[in-house]
Amino acid sequence: MSAQRSPGARAALVRAQRTALTVALSIFVGSWVIVGVLLAPVVGGWKTVVAAVLLLTVAPITVLFRSRGSSHYPGKAIRLFVFRPMWYAQLLLILSALGGLAGVIVGAPFGIAGVAGRGAIAAVAIVYALFALLGYGGSRKVIVVPLTVTLPSLPEALEGLRIAQICDTHIGPHTARARLARIAADVRAAKPDLIAVVGDLIDDFAPDVSLYAAALGDLAAPLGVYIVAGNHEVYAGWDEVLPRLLTLPHIVLVNESRVVEHKGVRLAIAGTGDPAAGHVPGPGVPAPNIAATLARIPEGIFTIVLAHNPALWPPLATAGVPLTLSGHTHWGQFSINRAGWSMANPFLELAMSVYRRGESLLYVSPGTNYWGIPFRVGARAEVSILTLTRGPEAGITGPQSIDARTRRARG
């Protein structure tokens, strides 16, 4: 597979990245304006606000983008003491701006807009600090989640087939080695028939692949270990990430499939590209192409598809794929599982757990690590162990999942 990127695809990716950056910067600027207007009178004026902007937003973001645009590889100290505080600060900034704005709106009719806005910011900061502590504790543990996948179309010989799914490990020099060792041990202990690594293996930089390789690169299963690209592999530079992945004894799937045999029956494992790479796949560009992903699969063969972004599932379901495994959403790293709600739900149609369309199932994992800040409440990081079984009605059940029979996807 070529790692060269066509000029058109490169331009499309650059445009997508610039659009995302413009949106993010617009949010930050708007948030700082709201927070600045409210806090400047009580923190020493706009000089203090500008200093905070430079220290908490401009400086760390500059370091981040200079690292991306140069050969400098940010180590553990930069990740922990520059990038991580930056993400904590930006999240607090946005929440404070929203809270402050709400306070202004509520207080304005009573002539206390400024006081109410500042009070709301203080309340947001206190709640944020408490949740940050709670979420940090929740992020420390990875659980093993057994899931029973019932599929009417499952061939009898594949009854009991076991899949270990990990995704969103976001491995970098700051990731605890003991945590990664435990993840590897949990996967091995499950004795899976195949292992699915469903994107976002690394944090943000291509050399992070070497850390993934050291921790999880020796995982093995009788039917193979399969990797698909996530948005962070794209952001890290797929043309640099792919050659590193190809040195592993694992199979990288980009809009392609492999047919394997289990107990005398053939099955196909396929993998898509990722939407972060744009909409036009090409040499070295892992944009998704569902038709190409399924093109070489012989008719009638039971198929499992790995697609990092669950937004790719609808056309797969339409094509009759029985089981799709995804990640990406992290369930917002904050969820109320019994209610089927997560912080990702307001933004994504396919945000968490299990979805069903006819006899096609999608499992959206909450991920096996965290990204940005070590925060998880409700949506515990997991190593998913999926056991396939035959049954009259498609569904997935497990201790952290919601039965697909009660959550049918629209369409």
C-alpha cells in the first residue's frame, strides 16, 4: 500500500483541518470574550485577562501546532505539563463562558447581570473541579466487558467465536505502562479467536506507534489481529503512521477485507478508512470507501466490519453486514448508562453502546483509554469481549451495554 498522498487529497485534508481549526479558535475567542467581560472588573482589568489568554490558550496551542509542523517529538513532560493543562483549561473556559452567559441572561432583568454572570462562573469552576477529581478516579481503571452478540445469520460453525475489541487507546509517552500491560494481559486472558483494534491507537504523533508496538504489538490470535485507522492516525500523518504500522505482525485494513477460516467455515473481516481523511480515498489517503471495503468479499460469507467512526455504519447495515465494531465517541467520557445517555449523544446520532437495523448490529465501544484529560464518569474504559451466538433476533447484551432490541437505529 502506497504511503504517497495525491495533491488533491492533500489539499482536501488541509482544508478539513483548517476548517476544524477555525471552528475551534472561534469557540475559544468567543469564550474568552464572554469570560473577559465578566471577570476583568474583578481580576485587575484586561491586562490580567490577556495574560491568562496567552498563558492558558495561546502558548500551549502554539507548542502543539509547532510540534505537529516540525520534527520535534513532544515527550512525556510536554504532554503532561503543557498539553494536558491546556485541555483542562479550554474545557473549563468553554463551560465557564456558557455558565457566565446563562447567568447574565438570568440576572439582567434584575439589574445584576454582571454579578449573576460572575457567580455562575464561580459555580461552574467549583463543580468542574469536583467532577475533574471524580473523573480522574474513573479514568484509572479499565474493565473487561463480556458481551453476547446474537445474530440470526451466524453460521453454526461460528457459534462461540470470540472477539477482543480495543480502541481509542491514544497511546503516547505519558500513557502509564502498567495500564497498557494490564490491557494486554486482559486481552490474552480472554483467549480470543481474533482481535480488533478499532482506531485511535496513538495519541497525536506518528512516533507514538513505537510505544503502541512496545505495549500491544505482540498481541496475537488464531484468526489474526486487525487494525483500522482512526481520526488520530490521520491527524498524526497517515503517510508516516502507516509504514510504522506495517512493521507490526498485525493486519492493517483500509477499505479492504481478509477472508479467514474457522472450523471449516469462511468469514470475512473488513476495515474502512476514516472520515477525518476527507471523502475521496486515494493512495496514502485513508478516506472511507464502503463499496471498496466490501468489494472483494465473496457472496454469502459472514462478515465483520471494523469502522472507527460509527457514522459509517448505516451504509454497512444497508449492505447487510451483520456486525460492525466502532469506537471514536468515548461515550463523551461521561454517561448515564441505564438511561442510554452520554455527553456524546447531543452531537452524534450513533453515540454509545448498541444499535440495530434489521439484522445488522453496531457496537460502539466507550474506548480503552481516554483522550485529552484523564476523565471518565459512567462510561468506563473497557476491553470488550464479544462472543457470537445464533438466535432468532439480533441483539447485544452485557453489563455496560444496552440491549439492541430496545434501541433500533433510525432509517
